[in-house]
Amino acid sequence: MIDTDGIYARASAKLREKMYLLKGQWFEKRDACEVCGVDGRPQHQEYRDAVGRVLYNWTHELKKEPIFEQRGKRYRLINRDFKTVKPGDFSSKEIEFVWPYGIDDHTSFQFDKSISIQKGDVIGLGGEGNKGKSLFGLNVVTGNMDIHPTTLVLSENVHRLEERLSHFDWVDIYKDGDWKFEVLEAHGAAEFLDIARERCNNLIVFDWLSVTQEAYRVAEFYEELGKMLDEGVALVIQQKRSYKDYPVGGEGALDYTSAFLLLQSGRISVEKAKVTKDFDPTGKMYSFKIIERGSRFHDISEVKNCHQCKGKKYYQGDICGDCNGTGYKVVGQYFTDEEVGYTEDIEL
Ligand SMILES: [Zn+2]
């Protein structure tokens, strides 16, 4: 004897909880099943049927205020929650935001002076494997924990957090025996969105977003994330595929972020800066070093691609002599001997 009423009740509760993931798009029954965690396995048949009945009932039986509209096999969530705009909504939304900087030498990513971060903003940081993305995230957390309620969401290396933080000796990260920021372990876009909904007024750093297992595209994740945030701000760290210029999700990730940074092999470039103050840093690139066991940035400089090798590091089959194989040159400075490996300075 199958408890169909219980299954129906569970399916409707689950769909009610997860249907925000289906907002703003036409979807089919299998998409609704997927957000509810129901897949194509034979033992899920009863649940698939139940989800189907919920969709039907919420479309047809709630005559007064149906939740979905239907066209053929596709459904759409009817939105009754419109975003209203009031006078003054777009003024004074800027928040104080401390970007990472060179702790020991006081060098800075100069975009920190110009990018304006506003309440509700989503910032993206894409990059290759082990190149400093988590360091960037941790520095955002510790830089802002005294001025904003801050949440760090980790999807991996949770066990390494204490060791990494033990090198953050320039700042007091403890209060009453606990960290001054909250640390949550979570995996995947759906859980991240749940956290954003619950912490919509916090500064949230997501380290990092894995999208390979998710059916929902990255752009949709960013869009949803922006809607979840109220006065809070989110920094999303996501993996870049080495063979692509953009992180997983492509340029779509840029559409719904207010700032997008790309971190690769000792350099950060500004891919997007929506609201800026004295200059637009879009397209600018900054080199850096990482010191003290991966706890801090150092020697940050604005750089440009080398004219000779065009940033490719090789020229006519050899390591480019003009930039010594780095692919870039520091803007408005000479290379130091150590960087160049020569005894004489090279004029730019
Ligand atoms: Zn070069």
C-alpha cells in the first residue's frame, strides 16, 4: 500500500520550498522534479507522479490565484511579487567595502579606489586552480568582518581553514572565543541560494561555486543570487576552465554581477565594473605576489601586456626577452633586478 497522500504532501511542500529556482522561465515537469531532488530512477516514479499532480492542481484547481500557468507541457511560475521602485532607492546605496591589499608593503589593487559596491551587489571572481582565489576571499572576509556581518561559505578545504587563518597575524579575527565571521559548509548553487536568502543582509563570500553538477546555468545562479540579497553583498568565487577565457558560465556571469574579476597566474584583471567613481578600471590588470604561507598579497602593481610578445611570454620561439617571459610589464615603473634577473635596469 503506497501512501500517496503523504507523497503528495511531501511533493507539494518540496516544490513550494524550491520553486524560486524555477522563477522567470518556462519549465517542464522533469525540471520541477529535478529541483525537488526527484530523478528518473524507477523508485522515484511515485514522486514524479506526485510532482505532476501538484503542477496540475496548482495550475488548474486554484482558480482564483493559480501559482502556475501552462502552455502544452511547459509551466511558468506566475509572479505577483513585483519589485517596486521608490524615490531615493538608488542613492546612498554604496557600502564601505575593504578590498584585499598588500598588508606588508601597503600596495593596492588600484580598482579598490574606484569600484563602488552597493547594497545587493554580486561580485564575481573567476580563476584557475590554485592561484589565490581563496586568499582573495579570506582577505575580503577579514577586511570587512568588523564593519559588516560576514559569512564565509566553504565548499572544500574546510579542515584547512584554521591553519590558513593562523597566518593572519595582522588582524584580530576572534571575539569571545569564536571567529568574528560565520563559517558555513555548503555545496552547489541551490544551497548557496538558500544561504543568501537566509543571510540577505550579510557580506557573503562563496568559496567556491561548482557548476559542473548543476542543471542551472551560472547566469541564472547569479541572477537569482542578486534577487535574494537585500542589503547584503555576495562575492562568488568560481573556477575558470583553463582553456577558456571566462569562467564556467561564460559571459553570462558578467550580466548579473556588478563587478567581475579574473585571477590568473599572478595577475588580476577587471572584467567588469558597473559603478565606478574616479576612473573606470575595466580592462586594467594588476600583478601581485603571495607571501607568508598564502595569507597575504604583496607587491601589487598595475601591469600591461608586453608589446613584443603580446602577453604570450614567448617571442619567435624563445622566452620573450623584453618581459623576461612574464608576458607583462609594470605600468610606469622599471623592473627590479630581481624580477628581471638582469643586473641592469630595463627601461619601459
Ligand atoms: Zn614579452
